[in-house]
Amino acid sequence: MNFRTIAAAIVAAMLVPLVGLAQTPSVPAPAAAPAAAVPKVYIPGLEQFMNVILTEHNKLWFAAQAGNWPLADYELGEIKEVMGDVQDHVPVFKNLPLAQMLDAVITKEIVDLEKAIAAKDFKKFAAGYDALNKACNACHVGTENGFIVIKRPTTPAFTNQDYAPRKK
């Protein structure tokens, strides 16, 4: 289930009681169901979103380093998707416009990486990756989380994934 589906479920759950208020029942309403019967909906916090981005960020580096441009493109797309989820679910963080801050990264650093991946140019990719790291770290400083420093990975987070392009 993706985050947009979860958000839609939450909105629907919030609107259902309001529909009941709009109607005037002619008979007494039945007793409410026990709280245990209502499923709890989990919405990840910013840390969980960022941990997913960090995972994809790691995989992005090793995909490009191996010359697996389709995988690099996929991983960058995953980063963009999670950034979009952050914009939807955590648009403001510590009274800062996080959604707008991420927009700046998406329209500059991410676009530059997309171009490098499309060109299959590792030198431009590496420069773009470093620029993305710099932007991430600047955001961390801006949100008083400067102790979180992103850098080029030295070891794949997942040793059970082959980053080399598939042989045809």
C-alpha cells in the first residue's frame, strides 16, 4: 500500500463521522464499536521517509558506478517518489517549508542527475551525486539536523543485490 492510498484512507476515515452528523436519525444511534475494532493507520514520520531515501541513495551510487543505467534511473525515480511523499505528509518541519526545500532539490540536483543518467556519463553523474549530497547536508543544517551528514557510500547497503548490468 503506498502513502497516497494511506492518506486517502485517513481522509475517508475523518469524513465518515461528518456524514453521520449531516443526517438526523429518527431512531437512536447504535452504541459505538469498541476502540479495538477500529484499525490503526500508520503514517511514517520524516525519519522513516529519510531512511528510505538513504537506502535508495546508496543503491543509486552503486548502480551508476557499475554502469547499470536502467537501475540508476529506477533508484533516482524512487528517491523522487519518496521526496514527493515527504512533501505531501511533512510539508513543514520545525516551522520550515520542507516541501519547498525539497522542490529546490528536485528541480536542480535531481534534474542534473537525470541528465547524467540519460547520457550514461559517470563523470557528470558523480559530480551530480556530490551536489545532491551537498544539498541534502545543507537541508540538514537548515533544519538543525547538521549532525546528519550524507556522503558517497563505500560499501553497498545490500550485498545480496548485483549492481552490474544484466548481460544480454
